[in-house]
Amino acid sequence: MRYGEGWAAGAPEVTTVLRVLRLLLHACFLLLLGVGLVRYLLPGPDVVAPGHPLWTRWAVVVGALLLAAVYCAGALAARHDVRRGRSLAWLAAVTALWALLSLAAPGFVWLAFPLFFLHLHLLRGAHGVLAVAVITAAAIGGQALHAGDLTAGTVLGPMLGAVFAVAIAVGYAALYRESERRRELIDVLTRTRDELAASQRRTGVLDERERLAREIHDTLAQGLSSIVLLLRAAENALPDAPDLATARIAEARESASANLEEARRFVRDLAPPSLAGGNLPEALRRLCERVGRSEGTACRFRLDGTPSALPPGYEVALLRAAQASLANVAAHARAATAVVTLGYLEGEVTLDVYDDGVGFDPAHTPRREDGTGFGLAGLRERVALLGGRLDVESAPGQGTAIAVRLPLTPEETP
């Protein structure tokens, strides 16, 4: 007895507006039934003729009460899932009781109007329209039977009511379908929004992991590698050169302290300690001096152009690029000389790191099982995130040159 199985078959729970319309339909049916019964009981043209037996009047009263009970039971059952066969049986019982009451008194004929809607809702498509036509004919015949004559009003009243009911049912179905389309669209948009939010969260997590990997490689990993090299040099200097070993241990201790401060700054997401006390050129100059002292490589710093304020992230990226490049020089190049050049040019800022070491083949730099080999890939990703470019020129036995280019806007160009 769901009122959505005909013109809007199989639809989910109706909206509030459609639920109110259904309640109005129930109220209309019961109101017309009550009016018909009152007209039948009160003296007037609908009362039973004196020659008819008294049981006829009681039969009509009992029939009206039975119709009200059956209708109310079906309306209450419609709030729960009821099989279609039971719904149709209920509709047939209501229609049959109405037909009997209409034969007894003309006041019950007007119950045909709410019956139109019941048939249009519970039957499917053309079957509902056919049922409305049959009920209209029965209503016209009932009135003609009681009046003893067939007038224009007797015909037009039920027919106009039927047409009006069909038009309302069609509008009801259109409104219902539109409501369902909007609900489905909202569901799709909600699912899409949730999927997009989940995808953005996953992307954010991956981006953060890559950022952490780059930061750890360019800071802690490089610092620990330097400490290992210094301690190894100190170990090799013993016992023949205790002074050299002591110096290497002191440098390792200094590097460990710097890395500890780097880690603390990293946790707080602040600028690197190398930049905290000055600008980028000074930080690069101190880096070259430290590499020269600890690695024994002649590391020089050169500045081209006039320093100017750089966009956020540029100084950190360039400093990390220099640290990573010089760490590779110390670990792999076996170079005698290294040169770091910072250039403030028109439209871009550049960083070039050159060494005269053993070189390598840039086309074959796989990541190794021990976790090394990440430096160039991580550095290239860091530079690409800022819209820049990283170029590597090297060959076995011919040294290495690493060039970083970051774009500047006209306002940022010195």
C-alpha cells in the first residue's frame, strides 16, 4: 500500500511535501465518507424510504463503518513494507465496499474522487487510468440510478473530477521523479566530494613523506655520513698521528652538534641553522669552509651578481642543493677542488657546484640497497616543486658539474 508504486514505482521514501499530500488524501476520503453517512442518516432525499426494511439502514451504517475500518487499516499498514498483492487486495476491498454503499445512497458516490488517486497510485500506468474510467462510469451510473435521470451535471461532475485526478497524479509523478533525480545527484556529488577529499589526503600524505625524505637525506643523512667519514679518518690516523685523530674527532663532534641543532629545527619546521644567522651567500661560504676543513678538499665559494631577497623556499632549496652536492663530493668524488657559485641573474637565481673528481655516468644512478643513491632524485624533485631545473654534467674521469636554476619574477630580479 505504498503510494509510490504506480506512477513512481519503486521509489524510496517520499519527501515531506509528498507525505503531506498523502495525509490530505486520507483526510479527504474519511471526510467524504462521514458526510455521506450523515446525509444518509438525516431526514432528506438520501434517507431510506419508509417501505424499505430497517435492516437496510443498519446494513449501510455497518458498511460505512467497515469501509472506514478497512481504509484506516490499509493506511496504517502503508507505513511499513507491504507486498503488492496485499495492497491490491486492500484496494479491491475498498472499491467493492464503495460500490455497495453507492448503490444504497447517492451521498457515497463522491468517494470516487479520492478513489481515483488510490487507483492511480497503486496501479501501474495505463491500468490506473482504466480503473479511473471504470470508477467514473460507476459514479455516473450510481447518480443516474438514484436520480432516475441522466443530466449534464451528473455526467460532467465525475468526469471533471477524473480528469483533475489524472492531471494531479501526473504532476505528482513528475515531482517525485525530479525529487529522486536531485537526491541521486546529491548522493553522487557527496560521494565524489568524499572521494576527492580522500584522494587529496592520500596525495598530501605522499607529498609530506617525500618532503620528509628529502629533508632527512639533505640534513641528517648527510651529516651522519660526514661524521662516519671523520671518525674513519680519525681511526686511520691512530696510533701514528694522535693530533690528527683528535682534530678529526673534534670535527665529528662539531658536525654531530650541528646535526642535532638541524634535527631540532627540522622538528620545529624552522629555517636551517646555517640560514638562521645570516643570508644565503654567508651560509654557503661557511659551508665551503667547513667542507674544506673536514674533508681536505679545496672548496671555494664565488658570488655573481648582487644578492637580493628570494621567494620563500628558495634559500633553503639552494642551501640543501649545495649541501647534498658537496656531501657527494666528499663521499664519492675524491676531488682535490670544489667550487660553489651562487649567481643572481636577470630572471633567475643559479647555483653551480663543480668538482674535479672521478666523475660518474648521470644516466646510471640507481638507488642502492643501503638507502643511498637518493640524493640527485630528491634534489631534482625539490627544485621542480619551485618551478626550477636541475642539470647534471659528468663523465667518468672528467669531474662533475651540477647546475640549479630557479626562476625570478621581475620584482624579485636584482
